[in-house]
Amino acid sequence: MAEVESFTLDHTKVHAPYVRLITQETGPQGDVISNFDLRLVQPNANAIPTAGLHTIEHLLAGLLRDRIPGVIDCSPFGCRTGFHLIVWGTPTTTTVAEALQGSLEAIRDQVEWSDVQGVDQFSCGNYRDHSLFSAKEWARTILAQGISTDPYVRKLI
């Protein structure tokens, strides 16, 4: 079985919240795709409840696309500590961290339920499992800690 980089990361040594470049891969046509670890909470110390994480996922899908060109996907980790962000090109971790911070600030301060996309049975596979209240509380908690551009040493943006 192929080795997955994320499973080789020593989760006991990182200090969340942070943005980490996992890999950049070049396709056969020369296009580059970057994969980032957007770690919102400390691994094995906490996890975002599914309803809040689900709502953050739906919000980041639009908010990050507003802030970073070429977003392909933003998907939650099964451990509920953060997200994979996959984008075309080679944005820096600082660029991604600033976009994440701006997105979380919008969730905390501006977003209302009517802004959350995909919350009905036609556009979501588990539309009953959402919580904007939880999403806002987690955004507040994460922002209070600051977002680092380094997983091991706190380098806040």
C-alpha cells in the first residue's frame, strides 16, 4: 500500500492552529497542485464536533475560494482537527494562513445562517447535521490562539 505523508507526520510534535504545506505535485502537462494541512485544533487533545465542523466546511468552501485563486477542494480530516486544502499553483503558507484567518473572522463576525450554502436535503448528504453556533464558537477559539505558518514553532501571521 502506498505511504501517505499525512500519516507519517508526528502528531505529538505539532502546535495547532497552523497551515502546513503537505506537498506540491506537477502533473503531466506541467500544472502544479498544492496540498495544505489547515490544522485548526491540537491533534489528540481536541476535535471539532461534527455539526460545527460540517458548517465550517460548507463556509470555507466559498470563503476560501473568495480569497485564494484556484481552490480545488477543502475537505475535513476524519479526525475532526482540520482540513486538507488543495489548490492549483503554489501559494505560500502565509497566503493560505491569511486567507484562513480572514475566512474564520468572517465566520465569527459576519456570517448568518442564510449565508451557509448547501444546507437542505437536495444539496447536502447530511443536511440535518449543521451548527452555525458551534462554527462561530470554534472560529472564535481558533482565532484567539492565532494561526501559525509553521506546525512546530509558533510563527503567527
